[in-house]
Amino acid sequence: MVGLSTAVVCGFVWFVMDAQKAVSPIMKADGIVALTGGNGRVEMALRLLKDGRGYLLLISGVDPHTTLRDIAPGIPSALLDRVTLGQQATSTAGNGAETAAWARHNGLHSLIVVTAGYHMRRAMLMIHRAAPEIRLEALPVQPPAMQRPYTRATLRLLALEYGKFLLALIGPNWAFRHTVDAG
């Protein structure tokens, strides 16, 4: 039991360090996917699209009543036709299914995945399982909670995300999807 506890604690330390790691320079990809749910994700993905790092953008997990103008009021008209609002996903597994279907529909072979650093490992795992043929590149965004000294709330969030990541490692994607999720 001590060995298992030590492994879980060491794994949590690794997870926290990994969630904070600096971003490598981003290459180009066929497309970009931003997973909604936190600060800076959509803005970063739109910046990548505008800079030509990918040709198409999926914003996955958008509320069905939300429009692109709601999310990005200042988006240049030249980019409007290159952005898809994915409104089917309600979970990370749903993001994976929605992303896989969108990428296949558009003939994409590589994606830049934009989400929070603490969410990246699980998101990459779920998307890879749904579309193993697609090359994925991570671009973690650091929300405000990760940019200041940790509070109890931050540590609770990290522990929750670590637990979800561990569960995702041992279970198939379908076990984590909501009944209303995509595909």
C-alpha cells in the first residue's frame, strides 16, 4: 500500500510539473482545435489561425446557443469560413469524438490542440484514441490560477484533473462520454 501511495504522490508531482511546462515553438498543422472551458483558449487558437499556423479551426464544446460573434466579436471576416463551432461535445471524451469527426470530414492529418496545461494530457489521450491517425501537437494555455502562487482551490483543481487523467488512462473513451456527446 505504501508503494501505491508513493506512486500516486510522485505521479501527482509529475502531473503538476507537466501542467506548468513552457510551450515549445509551434510548427504548422493542418488544423487547430480549441477545447472550451477556460480563459485564453479560444483567443490563442484564433491567434494561431490568424498567424497561419493552421488553416481550419474547431472550437469544441460550444454551447448550442452561442455564435462565433459571441465568442470572437472582432474576428476578421476572412477567417469566418475557416472556423467551426463544435456544439456536440459536453465532456473531454466528447471533445475527442467531435474533433476526430471534424478532422476526418476536412481531410486533416495534423492538429494543434489548445487547452489548459492541467487538461492537456487527458485531452491529448482522448483525441488520440478517437483519431490515432492524426498527428497532435500540444499548445497548453496557462489560466490565471496557474500563473500565481497556488491556493487550496488550485491544488484541489489539480488533484481533480490528475484523478480524471488516471481514470482516463485505464478506461476507454466511451466510458467517459455524456449521453448527449458527439458521435
